[in-house]
Amino acid sequence: MLTKNNLSKFISFCIAILLILVALPIHSFAATKPWDQYTQYIPNETPITKRHLRGAWISTVLNLDWPSAEARNMKNNQERIQKTKDELISILDKSVEMNMNAVFFQVSPEGDAFYPSDIVPWSRYLTGTFGKDPGFDPLAFAIEEAHKRNLEFHAWFNPYRISTNTNETTLQSLDIDKSVYKEQPEWVRTAMSRLVIDPGIPQAREWVMQRVMEVVNNYDVDGIHFDDYFYYESYMGELEDQDTFLKYNSGEFSNIGDWRRNNTYLLVKELSNEIASTKPWVKFGISPSGVWGNKKDGHPDGSNTSAGVPNYDRSFADTKKWVEEEIIDYIAPQVYFSFGNTSAPYGEVTSWWSNVIRDRNVHLYIGQALYKVNDNFDQYFLGENAVEEFTRQLKYNVVKPEIMGSIMFRFRNFSDPNKQQVVNSIKENLWSTKALVPVMPWKGGRAPNHPTEGKIEAHPNGTKLSWVDQDKNTAYYGIYRIEKGNRIDIDSDESAVKLIATVKKNDKGMQQFIDKENDNPNNVAYVVTALDRLHNESKELIISTNQSNYFYDVNNHYAWAINAIDNLHERSIVSGVGNGKFAPGNNVTRADFLIMVMKSYGIELDYHITDNFSDAGNRYYTKYLGTAKRLGLVSGVGNNLYSPETAITRQDMLVILYRVLDQLGQLPKAGNVSKPFDEYNDTGDIANYAEKAMRLFVESGMIRGDGSNLMPISTATRAETAQVLYNLFTK
């Protein structure tokens, strides 16, 4: 029986337990969250990356994104064309505003074309009628405008779809010239409510390749892109291809599934080879549905998912094999799921693809479901949850090393009022800095030569930069703004914070950029780099007042040597010491000065040296010393020694210069100078072997000392040496 005393003790015990529980941290009670196992890739702070593909799909089918149905239906041709163009410019401007660097533009949604084609008819989504000329070339216009904004342009094809419905009006409209429905009806199959081409027919696959290669050959596209529609348009949309299987299988495959997968493989592989042999720089990528195969469905290599439309089983596309054989340049699985999705969690699916892609010459981009925000039953895509979900996903994509970018489906969602909370969060946080497209080393290309002759000046609209670039390999420029006197590591992710613009190269020698955010050119410095179309980046050009274009430590104190150092660097006569520094105050060694002189005057190396100085060793200067000795340019310091790593004296510098110029017949002439040789105080310090050389260079105005002394036995700095050589070139 519970007595009053016992009751009092029991209550005291309960209170004590309650106090202990209250003292515990809240997360002790929190349920495990679906993303907890991935927190190492989801930091609290916003990660910064300089190299990440950021893009969006621009759907033209059903006029989903462009052009609008309003533009399509306009009766006045000129007004329709203008509105269509204006809408696309608005889309591309929004892409730049969102700091994207690529667009995936649907150029052939239904066996048709958004360009003049010899193979297929004009798309009905341009004018409302299949085969009707819209009055301009939409693809050419789109590419030109995208490239103006330094956006990669990927031409997106639906390889097999002919129409999105089978109603009588559509069938009648397809009965026109160039329509595959009319010209090759034996290839056409019905997949639920849509017309598609049978992928098992070799000639049909060839037709797909011809359509793609027509664009590759005729347009300056950066990539060719296929989406997930291979065999089926939907889960229920199976096409009847038993007869095709019997006709074309030839006994090679025992079941129709393997035969179908081989058909898609043949298309992808053959098209990949064709693109690579025609334009090696054009990328080829696929965007399949998110899941390759469920492990539970008998795929040991599959993911721990229960997806309804896996690539392998439903689309008959062995996308994993394509990655493993590296027959595509990138894969962009449509991971349209949240971390909390129970059938195909975002973390599980992307981790699976990361494992597949690792150490392959294939990039992994993730297709993301912007369209689901506030328009889906998944709680993580609703309201504030959606902001947090996209924040998690984009952080994860940046930090996970195998993931090289994100593509949003689809573009009109960026202007949907119902999704602005997520859109603004992306713009202000995860995509707040600019990013460059990641380099694909296997595609070739090379970093251009760095720009030269940088200038900075005030401009009514801000600060004007100009520079010269003669490298035909350059496609565009990166512009970085930094604090004056600071340096930047352009290979670091942190440099993205300083990247203020990318500027397309013009067809003139002089390039320009106006920084409208800064009106005082004396307050900051700029770094300009050149990039080729595959985004390989050059060394930097520094543009600032009283600042070398190439070396951060050649500025105010060494302003007198800036022109000399920059000029010799542009001629590949002098180079830095690393980390963007020249070390202008460091002494020059005897070997380094000899190399500078020999490079300055184009003296070719002797690669078959039989006699060299005893201390020449096997170093970067060995052949220079041997060549100079054979030519009589240097005699060393005695006992067959040159002492290559000793700092060179000013008199020895001039002796070497004298001998080189004497052999070349380019010795300077003596002239009228303000201070003759004999009036300097320390001429008595000059060695006998050096007097002739020093006298000539003084009386020709090439050297002046400090006004009173020539300092013949003093060592020379790197800046002083550059100035002497520069004086010779410009005399």
C-alpha cells in the first residue's frame, strides 16, 4: 500500500528524474534525421567553390519554358519573332543573374527542329504548326546570345520521341515532308499516348545520329545532351517491339531486355565517337532518371532504393556501363528526391553515383527538382522545409568531391512566385559567387597565354581596364578584384569571392572591361586571366596603378623597374620565383644573369657539350655555361670554375654583356653623357679585365651608378639587372 510518506518519496524521485531529463541537450531526444549520415558533406557555413557547373534545362516541348504560348500564337510575324527573342534574352539574363554558367536548351523535342534542318521539320512550338518556318534561326540566335554571356550551350535532344500525343489533329499535322511519321512509318511505334521511334531498328538509330550531327556540324554548340527517354516515355508506355527483336536480334541475345540495352548502348557509343572525331571539344552528356538499378531487384551493384523507373530495367539504358567505359563526358542523373524520400533518398542515390564516377574521365552533375518546390507531396519540398532541403542538397553537391555541378529542372520555375523563397536562397547563398565550368582534361584544350599590356584608368561609369591578347585560343576572360598590394591564388576556391565577371573576347586586339562597382582606380588591383572554350585558365595579369602586371611584389618601391621587368617577362627572358613573386631585391647569381643575356639575344644552346666548367654540375644552367664557354662569352673565376650560384658583381655583368654584344656586332656607341666615366669616385675599384666594358656602358649612357659611384664590386639585384637589359633593348 502506498503510504503518504512513500508517496512523498516517489514524487521527490520523479522530480529528480525530470530535472535530469530537462538538463539533457535537446538533441538527446531528437529523432535521427534522414541526412544525419551525410553531415560531413553538409557544413553549417556556406561552402565556396570556384569550379562547379551551374545550369538549368530550358524546355521547349509544350512551350513549357520557351517560347511562350503567347509568343507562339502571335499572328504578326515580326512581333512574334521579336517577342520570342526578347523572352529568350530574359531567360539568359536571368541565368547570369543567378550566376549560372551553362544552359541545356531543348532543340529537338519531337523529331523536329528549332533550326533549319534538311532532316526533320520545323517544330510546332515555334509557330503552332509543324514544318512552318518561324522567320529566323532560333538555335543560332540562342547560341549567340548564350555565348555573349559566357554561358555554355548544350543542345538537348529527345532522341526517339515524335509527338506527345496521338490525337487525330496531331497525326494530320505530322503528315508533311521531312516528318519521320510520313517518310518512315515502319519505324514508328505507339508508347501509351505518344509516338516514338523503335530504337531496335538500325536505320532509326542512324537517323537519330544524323539529326545530332547536323547540329554539331553546323552550329557552335558546347555540348550535346540527351535526357532519360530511351525506350519508354513513361512507366506504362511500353512499345511493341517483339517483331523488331525477332528481325534484328540475329541470335546474339537470349532475352529482349539485353537486346534493348545493347541498342541504346550502340547509339550512345557510335554517336560519342562521331562527335569526338568531328569536333573533339564538344561535350556529350546524358541525363537519365536518378536510379540505375535497385539492389532489391536483383542488382548487386545497385543502390539501396526502390525506385519505380530505374535506367537498367525500365529505360533499358545501362548508364553505369556508359560511365565505366567513358563513352560520355558527363552524366546528370535526375535525382528529384529529398534526403527524406523513403524510396530513393537523395544521399543514397548521389553517393551511389559518386562511387560509380570516381576515378573516371566522366563528370557527375546532379539534376535537381526545383519544379517540386511547393508543388509536391514530399514534406521536405514544402515551405521553409524546401529552403532547408535545397540548402542541404547544394552544400552536399559542392563538398562531395565527385559531384561537379547542379542542373535545375526547369527554367520557368526560377520566376514562379510560389518558389521564390528557394530561388532567393540559392541566389543569395549557395550561388552568391560566380563559378567557372570545371575542366575536362580528357577533352584537350590548353590554357591560353596570359594577357599583356594591362592599363587602368578612371571612367565616367567606374574603373576601366584594358589589355592586349593575341592568343587565338582565348575564348573569354576572368576578372578578379582584390585589395591593392594583396595577391590571389587563382587556383583556389576562395578566389571565387574575388571573381567579379567573365568577359567574352572581342575580335579586336585591345580588350576592355568597366567595373561599375568601383569608381577609384587607385584603391584596388585587378587580376585578368584568359580562358579557352574548355575553361583552361592562364596565368594572371595584374592591373593596378604603380604595379607590375605579373608580379605582386613589384610595385611602389620598385616602380622604376616595372616596365623593364614586365617587358622582359613578356619576352620570356625573366621569370618569377613562385607564388606570383619576382623578388626584385634579391641578388642575381652568375648563372642566372648569363641565362638572361643568352635568352635576350637568342643564343642557341649547344646540346652536345664536350668541355664545361668543373662546377657546372647537372643543373638548369649546365648547358648555358657550356655553350657560353665554347663561344668565349665567359671565362670563369679561375681553375676552370664559374661559381654559378654566387651573386654576380656589377662589373662582371657588364663584361658578359660586352662580350655578347661584341660577338653580335651590337656594341653601343659612346656619346655625350652628363657624367663621363673618369668623374666617378670609385673607378679605381674596377678590375682591369672589366674597365673597357664599364667605360663603354657609362659613356653610352647605359649605366649611371648612383650619381657619384659605379659600385663595380657590388652585387646587382634582380630589378637592377632587368633594368640594364631593358635599357639595351630600348636604346
